[in-house]
Amino acid sequence: MTNPPSPRGSGSTTTLARLRDLVLVIIGIGIILIAATMALSRIANVVVVLVLAMMFEITLSPLVERLALIWKRPWAVLVVAGLSVVVLVAGSVLLVTVIASQLAVLVARLPTEFHIVTRHTPRILNGLSNIGLKISVTQIEDKIFSSMGQLSTFIVKQTVVIVTNLIDFIVDGVIILFITIYLLLEADRIQVAVLRLVPHQHRESLLAVEHTLTRVIGGYVRGQFLLSLIVGSGFGLGSWIIGLPYPLVIGVFAAVMELIPLLGPVLGAILPLVLALFNNPWVAVPEVLVLLAAIHLLESQILGPRIIRNQVGLHPVLSVVALMIGAELQGIWGALFAVPAAGILVAAWVAAVRVWREKVVLPSQMVASSESPDPNQRPSPKPDR
């Protein structure tokens, strides 16, 4: 008995239905992303504080676990948190003191540097006039002095804003510290409470995902800070060897910029290049470019793959998109932690897919292969009657 022929146009109807469903799914995902972006823009500061606290907890957790073998866990947490605060405060005070002294020297040298620039100004203006650009020295000086006056007025007006932002920064730091201590103290209880909400058959999968996230995030954060320290030290030491002024300021600036994914090495070279332009540019600028190339090669080819071996690799396009979203939501802090947050999401997705394949797909394939007959096996002969 033959099957009745399918009506005409059924294939095209199915294709149109699939296309319609695909368009609806894309529109739905876009609406969800827009809604999530609007929601995050309202609670962005809270999200950043929680994410930072979780990152610090995961970073400090291995040290707490080791000390908990010797002392009780509360004492281990207090020791680790106290040492972290002491190191951060002492390092910040030391850096601020040294940087402030070097900046004071820089401000004192500004008239001399300005005189050096104005000494070369006629030659630059003659070159511009030869190509048709006529600029007056008096206009340039008037513009510079008027801009300096506007800058001083702007700084005075923004003093209250700067103090307010500093207070907010300190308050956020204290909140992050207390949340981190709480997470370190109650990590086991939080894990047990979460597991009770999950069905028994899915608990092992959830633990596997949590283990993967902890390994990836902890490895990324510790590796990124270590890489930042090495790159900052390289820029500072290289600037001192070249003979640039303020090598410590250059090193700290490069270390902070290194925390910004993708753009960090390029941004870290801005300050030494600017200082090189005012100090024998024909010699210092090529030396700074060579230093930048050497540090970038060392970071990308040797240090990066070895130090951040647990980092989840992101496609460059995804990294740029995450960087733009983070900067739009929370400024410099969002830019600093946008790519790590995207890496966390990718790590969670990869871990979930891996567990799903191990727990669902592979067992079903094994069962199907065991039940399906072997095509190479010959059928057994029928017994003779």
C-alpha cells in the first residue's frame, strides 16, 4: 500500500514556518537583552559590588582552605582578610606618597617644559606655514593660558564631586570587604542551602559546574593581577633604564591599564610616550616603542598563555562587545571587569554543556549503540527442519 502524495507547497510552508520561528526567537532574545541592559543600568553599582566580592572570595578561598587545616575557619578568614587589607592599604599609601612627590616635581618642572616647547614652536610653525597653515604664536599662548585658567576653575568646582566619589569608593570598598568575609565564612552553608533547592539527580552536575567556575575565575583573577604586576614592573624598570623621568608613576599607570582587556598594553604606553616627547624625542620615543614591543611580545607569547592558563578564551568580537557594554553601564569599573564577567558566563555555559553531554548525550548514545544491530554481522542461518 503506497502512501498518499504530499500536497504541493508543504515543503515551502515548512520552510516559512521555520523562518518565522527563527525571526521570533531573534526578536525575543533582543527584547530580553534590552530589558536586561535597562535593569542592569539601574542596579549596576550593586551588581559590580557583588561581582567584585565574589571574585575576591574565589581568589582568596584556596589560601583560606589551607589555613583552615591549621586553625579554625573563622580565624583563617580573619587572618587572610586582615593581611589583604593591610597589604592593600600599605601599598596604596606607599604608592600615593611616592607618586605625589613625583607629581609635585612634575608640576614644578612644568614652566621649564613649557619653555622647551615654546623654543621649538617657531620651527614647527614655519613648517606648518609652508604647507598653507598659518598660526600665530600669540594666539597659541593666549589659548594655552586661558585653558589653564579654565582648568583651574574646573578643578575648584569639581572638588566636591571628587570628594563625594572618593567617599563612595571607600564605602563600596568596605561593603565589598564585608561581603567577601561573609562569603568566605559561610561558603559551605551557602553551598548546602543551594543544593537543597536542586533535585537530587542534578546535584552532581551542579557541583561540577561550580567546580569549573571556581577554577576558571580564580585562575583568571590571580593570573591577571600577577600579569599586571609583571607588566607594570617591566614598564617602570624599562623607563628607568631608558632615562625617562617618573618611572614609578609609569609603572603604576601601566599596571592599572593592564587590567583593561585588549586595550591595556596600548594604554599603558601612552604616558611613557608623552614623557618621551618632552625628553629628547628623537632618541626616547624609538626606545619606548621598542620597550612596548618587547613587553607586548613577552606578554602575548610567553607570560599570558602560561600565567592565565585557566582563562576562558573569548572571541575578539565578544571581548570588544563586552568591553563596550561594561564601559557603558559602569564606566572604568565596568570596562575593567566586563571581559572577566563575559568569561564567567562562557565558562558556565561550557561547563553546563560538558556536564549535559557526559550525563545525558553519551549515555543515550551508548544505549542506542548497544541496542542497534551490527551491520557487519551476518545473520545466523536458520536451523534445518
